[in-house]
Amino acid sequence: MNNLHTTHLLPNRFLASFFLSVFFLSLPLVVLAQTNGESDGSFRLITSPLPINIAAEPGNSVSTDLRVKNDGTSTENIQITMMKFKAYEDSGKPQLLEREPGDTFFDWVRFSEQTFTLAPNEWKTATATFDLPVEASFGHSYAVVSSRAETETPLETRQTALVGGTAVLVLLEAAVPDAKRSVEVAEFSLDHAFYEFLPARFTVKLKNTGNVHIAPRGNIFIDRGREKDIAILEINSEKGNILPQSNRIFESVWDDGFPVYKNMVRDGKEVLDENGQPEMTLTWNWKDASKLRFGKYTAKMLLIYDDGERDIPIEGTVSFWVMPWRLIGGVVVVALFAFVGVRSTVQGIWRKIMKKTDAPS
């Protein structure tokens, strides 16, 4: 983004609401409105699609459709407003921001309609057109907010007017010859180096070192010695974008084992510990007994991204152990007792045979 000055963040309540309602590359949004801190179940909007990726050359225009549905029970007056967003930490969630001085790319956007009325269960399609000036370059990130139409309010009370709105994220690329697409692996790791049982959780942290958004995809291939591709895990299957000069973390889980730890569920809800983390329980599905994991494993990551001319591979490797020591210990103890029992039986039989042999005729 060009000519950015001091960042003006929205009030914490507003951002918190949007972080819950707008997850980068999630499914179409369904959000309940709030007014003065109280729930208003009659106001419910659905937007589709999410997100939108568009590109055009400077000096040209590009359009996209924005669909909004009133999923509430009353007729609503809806307004469309514009914001921008940037990556929030490394999670991939968007941090919604107001327009700042120098954000001239807001002026590139025009809508077929910015206010309209929606009856219950009615869909509305509005067209957003982006008119790129000849000096446009690289990438820009918009958040198109649909909300209940309100009178103009000061920024400090705007959360009352917009909480409950939904935001469609739009990534616009002004295609220029000097656009740089480049991704680096900042981290490829596991939550542990040693496991008694699965799951094993992989963290892939990627950094976009270019000047346009980019969406790398790929897989993690798990081997054990000569056994290849025991498991293949996807990375960024939803084609999540990484904004320029920012990091994004993707996670993959290998849980195809026996036995395996799973989140504990009670009365249809996950059980959380005192730190708010899911409680785990060891699950034994004897149909998967052949998937007992044991030994040293190697995970090889292979990602691909398009640099504008060709696909560029990026790779990484990490090793880990799965050692079901209690299960092995139990087997060893049982085997030891079995050995002692057999040995005692054999010795007893041998003594009886020897006594009969040594007995006088």
C-alpha cells in the first residue's frame, strides 16, 4: 500500500467482533447483529463469495459481484461501506482498518448500489467496479462491509453501527512488470520431536518477501526408512493468500494411527482444560490396529507458488520419532512372564523325565 501514515485501529469491541465473523479464507459469513451490547437476532446477513481475487492492468477497470442475503426475519435497509485490512499477526485473520490519509486506492472503487432494502430471505447482487489509474501498482486489500444502514456516527461509537455487519475481503492486484512474487520458509517444525502416539502437528510458517499477495500450496510427505508416502498431508488447501511483507502460519495434522489421541467430547461439546485447551483422550479403534506407528519418521514438505513466469518449488525436511513406550513395555512384560512360565514348565517336565530315568529298575 502506498503513502500509509499512522494506523487508526477500530475500537477493540469492533475488531473482536470482526475477528470472530471474518476469518481469512473461511466459508460465507453468517453473523448476528448487536445493538448497544444486546443481541438482535432479527438482523442476520449472509455474504458470498469470500474472498475475491481480481487483477487488472493500470489504466483499466475490473468488476466483481457482491452478493448479500437478508437471513433475518425483518426487512432491512443495508449499506455498503469500504475499509481496508492487513494480516493480523501470523494467524491469517484480517485486521480491519479505517481509511488513512494517502489511501487514494479507496477512490478507485464505485458500486452499482451502496444502499438498498432487503426483505427476509432475499438476495441482492451489487457490482463493485475498480477503476485503476495509470500509476497504480502492486496489491491492495479491501474489506467491503455490508451492514444495517445507520446515520453517520463518530468513530468512537461506530461499533454500535457496524457490529453485526459482514465483510467480504477483496484482493486487487494492479498487474505491472516489476511485480515481485517470492516466498520463503520461515519455519517448518513439529510440536514435539518425540511422540508416544499420534497426532503429530506440523507448523509451516511462510514469509511473503514480494510486493503482491500470493497463495502457495503443497503437501507434506511422511516416510519411514524405505516406506515412502505413508501419509500425504495438504498445506493451504483453501488457497489462502499471504499479504506482501507478512508471515502466515499453516498447520497440518497427522492423526492416522493406532491408538490415537483425540479431543475429549462430553455432551456434544469439547472438554477444555484450565488453560482453555482441548482435553485429549487415547482412543483405541481396533479396526486400525495395522496402523500402529513405531520408529523414526521423516516429513518432507514440497510447496509450489507462481512467480508470474513459472512454478517455483520450496522445500523443507523434519524428522521425528513415534515410540509407544508403554505399549512396548507391556508387551515386554507379558513376553517375559510368558517366557518365565514356559521355562518353568519345561524345567518341571524335564525334572520328571530325569527322575523316571534315574529311578532303579
